Amino acid sequence: MPETAAPAPAPVRARRRRAPTDPPASFLWTRRIVLTLLAVFTLVPVYAMISSSLKPLKDVQGAFHWLPSEPTLRPYVDMWSTVPLARYFANSVIVAVGATAASVVIAVGAAYAVSRYRFAGRRVFTVTVLSTQMFPGILFLLPLFLIFVNVGNATGIALYGSRGALILTYLTFSLPFSIWMLAGYFESIPRELDEAARVDGCGPVGALLRVIVPASLPGIVAVTVYAFMTAWGEVLFASVMTNDRTRTLSIGLQGYSTQHEVYWNQVMAASLVVSVPVVAGFLLLQRFLVTGLTAGAVK
């Protein structure tokens, strides 16, 4: 009988040799544990909000259960009629978009001047702009309130209680940081690009719009996201500077709490709905945001 050939031995999988620059295994496991704990810490409250928004009010007011016994979408329907949520949503969009647009336009021009020109008082201007971030916002509440009231009494322009006053208020917060950040980002862009644009016939404004702005798009996007998020969720100034007609979402959500009852399921549903624009925008612009926050730090 012909002898049968012995089966070939299974190939031994070579173990990857650890490179000298690889982090130790203890660090990798520590990182996994920490990230897991952070994910649980972040996602559990979100799940509690989603679960509560799908429950009838009587179930939310009782003992908390992780799964809704009677899932319903009724809170997502009733939340629009319990309070004028659509009006609050429109006010928040107008104020946030207006403050963001004004902040980005002014910051681009100011940062370009600071980064490309040497003028008297340049350092003082930069330090002053940056130093405004050291003071808590509540210090500006009373001065801004008095300014808006006195301007309205003197000129007849009703600033207090208007969306325009709230846009100006948020502009004072987002604009200093935006100027400081964009100035550092513009400094990382080679000046040879400006010279090439001027050789082609562009003036300072043309070089800014055609060369510098496209090259610094990640930084501008990062500033835009920062300014929008600052205006979208602000509570303190919105509670003082607005009235029933101009109230924003951050204050309007308090309307679900009455003297007799708190509509917790509608609060959770409304909170999820109003957070969608910020979360969606952050996820879409995350790549530009990370690049914009880091690129200007390295020249």
C-alpha cells in the first residue's frame, strides 16, 4: 500500500514584537478602563432622558425603571403645545446664528490685522482682548443691563428685551476668544501666500478673502462652532435680557414646571429635540474643529 503523506503542520502565528516606542500593556488597559467608565458616565444619563421621554407622566413621577412599561410618543407631541416651544426655538436660532455670524466676520478682520500688520498698540490690544476671558460673565450682567436700559431711554431704541441686545451680549463673550484663536491660526499661514496674491493684483482685502480665508477654513469652523455653542445654551443673560416674546430655549424649558406639576417626560423630550442641532453640527464639523484647535498652536 502506498504510504499516505503526513498532514502539514499548522502554521504558527508569529507574535508581533513590541516596538520600543509602543506604550506598555498596563497603559493600554488603563486607557480602556478609563474610556469605558467615561462612556458609561456619559451615556447612562442620555439613556435615562430617552427612556423618560417615552413614558407617560405617571410612570416618570414614580420609581425609575430602565425600560418604559408603556412606551409612547405623546410627550414629543404635547411638548409643542404645553409651552410655545417653536417660538423659543426660532428665537434661539436667530440669536445664535446672528451672534455667530457677527463674531466670525469681525474676528476674521481683527485677527488678520493683528497677525499681518505691526501697528502702535498692537500688543496692548492683544493682551486686552485675551484678559477679558479672565473675568466671570456675571460681572458684566449689571453693566450691560444698565447700558441697554439707558440707551433705550435716550434714543427710543428698545434694546432691553430684544434679540439684538442678546446678540450683542453674546458677541462680547465669543469675540475675544475668536480673535485670539484666529490670530494664532493666521500666524501659522506663510506670508508668502499674501505676497503671491498681491503679485496677482489682489489688495489686502482680496488676499484675505481669496487666500487666507480658504487656507484657514478649519480655524474659522472651530470659531464658528464655539460661538454657536456659547450662544445656544447660555442661561444667565438670557433669563435677564429677554421677555416672553424673545425668550430662548434655555429659559423656555422652565415653562414645563408649573405651580402644580412638572412635566418631566416633556422636559426630557424637549431637551433631546433642542440638542439635535448642536450634536449634529458638532459631529459633521468634528474634523475641522479638531484641526482648527490644534493647527494654530504649531508654527
